[in-house]
Amino acid sequence: MNRHLIEGTGTLIRFILRRDRLRLPIWIASFIAISVIVAIAFAGLYQTNAERIAIAETMQNPAVIAMLGPGYGYGLENYPIGAITAHEMLLMTAIVVGLMNILLMIRHTRTDEEDGRIEMVRSLPVGRLSNLLSVLVVLTGVNVLLALLLGFSLTVLGIEGMGLEGSLLYGSALGASGMIFAGVAAISAQLSSNARSTLGFAFTVLLAAYIIRVIGDLRNEALSWFSPLSWVLRTEVYVNNYWWPILLTVSVALVLMGIALYLNSIRDLGSGFIPSRSGKDKASKTLLSSFGLVFRLQRTGFIIWGIGLLVIGVIYGSLFGELETYFDEIDLMQQMVILVEGFSLTEQFIPLLMSIIAILSTIPVLMSILKIKTEEKNDRLEHLISRAVSRNRLMGSYLAMSILTGFVMLTLSSIGLGVMGNIVMEESLSLGTYYSSAMVYFPAILMMIGIAVLLFGWAAKWTGLVWLYLASAFFIVYMGSLFQFEDWVEKLTPFGYVTRIPIEEMDYWSAAIMVVLAIGFIAIGMIGFNRRDIGK
Amino acid sequence: MTVLRTVDLTKKFGDFAALDKVNIEVGEGEVYGFIGPNGSGKSTTLRVLLGILKATEGRAEIFGKDSWKDAVEIHKRVAYVPGEVSLWPNLTGGEVIDLLVKLRGGNSSHRREELIQKFDLDPSKKCRTYSKGNRQKVALIAALSSDVDLYILDEPTSGLDPLMERTFQEYIIEEKKQGKSILLSSHILSEVEKLCDKVAIIREGKIIETGSLKDLRHLTGTILLVETKKPILDLANVRGVSGIQPKGNAVSFQVDSGEVAYVISYISQFEIVRIESSPPTLEQLFMRHYEVSDKTSGIGAGGEA
């Protein structure tokens, strides 16, 4: 490579590290903390081999395979705790590591380019490839560091069955998937000419990788080979410790990065390979109100999330047929699941699926309401506030949009689940059952909206906390059955107060209390918003 | 009739007083220039007037109504162009113009096409692709195609080219003829001089001078350009003289209004060949305030020097 293309890369690397001196350590530390905590917890929960084999039995059902990928090492006489931990955690963590790489890559490429910062850097004696190269180097370093630190941290725990090689492989699997998605995001940043669609493009690849893996693992193993998320699962960490998937993943990642660098070298600054289309020179009637604007700005995301949740519903629904046969075959499973008289096992499974679907549905809901914060930060609320739009109407538009989002997401996912479930099952349930088992989560979603509005009205800086709250809700539901939390832990988030339809009698009181609380939070948040300055 | 006024308007961000007892008053049909360097409080004042920021103390009124409490009512008759125009990247310029005009709740976009043509804007492009100047045009077109009584413009021409600047000035003059009031914040002094009836100069959150341009000039005095046979001795120490600048053979300086007679009699002893007098330009007025304040406060003025 010509030197003039990469002049100044070293300085830029230091600059990125300086800008992200908090961000990077926080990401890495979080991954290590969560992995270590989960590993310790599992080691404590499943101490004897009998316990481990028992839990392994319950993990071999299609729902778990769809969610977490296929397990391995089941025939072993001594089933290692590492295999449980890796099966439970590797895929999910790999997705989040991928997410981190995408976000960091776009932050330092398209976002900087769109805001004109790269132009400033490029006017200095700095090579054409230096910026992208420096980001790639930093992210590769972050992934390698993550792999090593995670590997050693898990080793020093001294848990039997989680040795050095396995732990290093576990860390490497995460680091390698991180590199793949750094490469994907780097290419996306060359194709699209703005940060928003770059993010959309990279997320779509991540989501597609997950969905291809789900279908592949359930129906057709050959298909799984098209998803990098499948590759890392083929390492069979702590059992067979295969290293070739890491080699494969890293090689592909390097090829992707090379392509990104090449594309970067042949394009103009500020442009992308997918040209931006020009639009209408007049606004359509539907745009011409504050709600119209809010809807228009969120339309694309709304549609994509809607399709995504419909697909997730359909995927979960498609499991029901296999679940039935599966439950019939395995007696042990029937002992594990708490039996409720008069309900089929499928019916008992619905609330668990719904709690995950509801939490996933809350993501676009919170994104929708918190858009108002982005708009404020970018000085665009001024345009509305300085016209005949009251603050209540403005906030109301965002509220309406987020409530609509929650309603539509729950509706689509439960219809997907119900229709597909009824197709594959011998005894079908009424669609109303599916629908109400989803809608019963609506008050909890309203509560989350209420908390977001409350924070936005009184402490706009801290609105991000609502994401942390949602993440902990997900953690509690996701880990609940394995960790065997005390009852009060579940009650820490609104999702713990939702009736498990169809196996429980509807608790109108708790639903009503949540709605009232949500309205109260929203009202108090609005008062705060009406009293404070608008601006950064 | 007073259209807009602030009374002892104070705005604090934490301990920092961004505005300290600001008093301005815009009458009907007036073009009011609001000048000062970057960070002096111009935009903050305008934002308080629009109910975007809440005043810590004092009052801000438009059309006799409280600009915080009655914001929505007031805004139906006000058009605002912010200093930093940030638009929605995935909407087109045309869509934003229509949206902003509609959200005012008022009437009329009769001039939309004419303005788009005059300002030479391609309305079918996404705002993401617009330069600073083009974004400003979008905000200006949206403001000018609304039928309102008061325009509040925050450095509206800072990104425009000279041709567009002139187009803007023509529209402002036209609006003024129709009896509309305009509050124009700017640091392009020639523009303020050309358009404004009254001027307020703000510095570090305080109004340091206010009045009509004529008053300000009168208060400040006269600029003399003098050529003499003998060199003028000790001019710098003469009572009422400031801002001495050699101009070729001649010398130019400012004379305080009360001291004109005395200064003329002093310099006449050096055999005057040529003498010209002119009112001070706004720039000279402006710079004088900085020089004076710099000496007293010892803090750099920054900004537009």
C-alpha cells in the first residue's frame, strides 16, 4: 500500500482512543462482568453432574434451539458446566458484541463524515484511507483485547470444566464475531451516504444472520453455513474446542475489511455507492401536522420493526408443533415444567414467549418516544416550538406515536405467533387467546413510556436510564428460569406484574394500577417539560 | 405601538448570567437591529422571546402578551429564523417549507414559488444534502411565505452569498413598507446600517447602547478627516479626540459631540488644507465600545474584530 494513503494513521488511532477513553473500557468491562457473573451463578446452580444432565435435557427443545442455537456434548458421561454457560450465553453475547462493533464503526466513519469532521481531518496531511484504517485497527484491537481478557477472566474463576483453552476459545468466538460485524459496518458505511441508513443496513445484516441461523438450525443445516453467527456456535466451546471456526470467521472478517478499504479508496468524500434519491418538492397532506411529522420521521423504523416482530412471532409459532411432540416424548421435561391442571404444555409456554416478545416490542416503543430527545439535541424542536405548536401537543404527538407503536408491535407479533402456531399444531387455540396474552403486556409498556417521559421532562440527561431498566427486565425474564430468582426480583420491573395468560386468571387490578401510574408519570413528565428550557 | 419588549430580562444558566437586565423595545413597523459579538446573548434573548427558554427574572412580551405563557398565541403572528438551522435530514426542502408554514397555524403560502425561485433553492433535494446557506434559505423561505406581523431573525444571512443577501434585504424592505416589524440580530454591520431604524448593542449579556442610528451617531460625535500643512502636535491628548488613524497625508479621528468646536479651534493652528466630516459608521461605533470596554474590563472581546 502506498504510504501516502495511510499517512497519519497512528495519530488517528490515538485520537480515537482518546475520544472513546470511557466508552471502550465500559463496553469491555460490561461484557466481562456479565460473563463472569453468569458463569459463577451457573456453577453454583448446577453443581452435580446429575443436575447438569437434567438441565441439558430441558435445553434440547426446538424453542431453545431457535433462540440460542443447538447444544452439544449431550452424550458425554460428564457434562461440563462450561457447555451450559456457553450454550446459554455465547450467541446472545456475540450479537451484542456485533452491535457494539457496528455502533463504534459508524460513530467513527459515517457519522463523523456526515457532520463534516472527516473533511477537517482530511484537509490535514492525512492519507485517504487513514481514517477507516485507524477505526479498523482500533476495533480489531478492542475485539482481541476482549477475547483475551474474557478468556483469562473466565479461567481464573477456577470453575471445573472451564479451563484455559475453552475460555480463550469462548472469548475468541466473541471477538471474531465482533470483527465480522466491524467489517460489515465498514462496508455499509461505504455503500450508504448517511449514518442513518448505514446503521439500518448493518443492523439488517445482523438480524438476517440471526434469522438465517434460526431457520438453518431448525430445518436445514446447510443454510446455517451462510450465517457467521452459526460459525461461532460450531466451536463447541468447553467440549471439543474446535478452533477452525475462529479461523474462518477472522479470515472472512479480514476480507470484508479489505473490501471496505478498497471501496473507501475509490469513492469521493461525502458520497456513497447507493445514490441518494431526490424527493418531492411539495409536502403531502399527511405530513402537515406535528403528528404527521413524527410519524413520517419514524415510518421506516416502524415498518422494519413491525416486520421483524411479525417474523419473530411466526418463528416462535412454528415451534409449537414440534413442542407438542417434544413434550410428549420426554417425561423429564414434564417434571421440570410446573404443571398447571387443565392447560396444555403449549399454553403454559405462551406466557414465557410473550414476555420476551413484549420486551422486544418495548424497544421500538422507547426509541419512538425518545426521538423527541434526539430532536431537541439537534435543535429541531425549535422549529416547532417557535411556531403555533404547544409543548403539550408536541409531546402528545410523540406519545401517540409510541403508544401506537406498542399496540401495533404486540398485535403483529401475537398474530404471527397465533396463525403460525395454529397451522403447525394439531389442536389449535383461539386467536383471541394469543392476542390477549400479548395485549395484557400493554399496561407494562405504558409504564415504560411513562418512565421515559418522566425522565425526559425533569432530567433529560438521564433518559438513557430507561434503556438500562428495560435491559434488566430482559435479563430477569431471560435468566429467570435458570437462576431461580426470588419472587421479588421479578417484581422489580412492570413486566413482573403482568398476568400470565392463558394459564392465570386476568388480574385487572394490577393492570389498572399500572395504567394509572403510567398516566401519572406521563402527566408529571409533561409538567416538567412545560417548565423547562428547550435546547441542549 | 410597541410590538415587542423586554423589561430587565435576566437569564441565568446555573451561576452564569447569559442576560443581565436586558431592555429592548421594537415598535410597529420598525426594523430593530440587535448587534453584538458571538456569545454575547443575542440568540438567548431571541429564544426567551420565543418561549423556548424561560426567563429567570424580568419580562419578555410580544404583542403585549407574555412570551412564555402565551407562546402559542404569539407564534401565530411571528416568524422566526434560528441562527443555526438544523433540518430533518430525510425530508426535502420543499416538504420542510410546507410543514413549517402549516404549523404556524396562520394563512398563506402565496409567495412560496416566487421565494424558492428568487432564493434559487432546489426544493426536491433532501435536507441532508443542503449546505449551511441552503438550510438557511429553507428557514427564510418558510418565514417569509407566512403572513405574520413580526419577524424574529437570528443572523439570517450568515451563510448566504452576497447576491442572496441582497435578495433578503429587498424582502425585508418590502415587509417594512407593509408595516411589519422586524427584530434582526446580526453582526454584519453594513446590513444593519442599511435596514435598521433602531439598534441595540449587546455585550456579555448587557445592553451597552441603544437608540436610533441617528441618536447613536450624534451621541458618539463626528469623524473628521483633516489634512494640515504642519503636523498636528499632541493630537492624542486633545480633549474629546479618539480613534486616530493616519490616512496618507491626512489623519482621521473621532470627536466627541460636545468637543467639536474646541477641537476645530485647536487643529486650525496647524494650517488646515482639507477637512471632511462624516457621521461615524456603525462599525466605528461598535469598535469604539469594544476598545473602551476592553480597557475597563480587561477581558478580550473576541468575535468579529
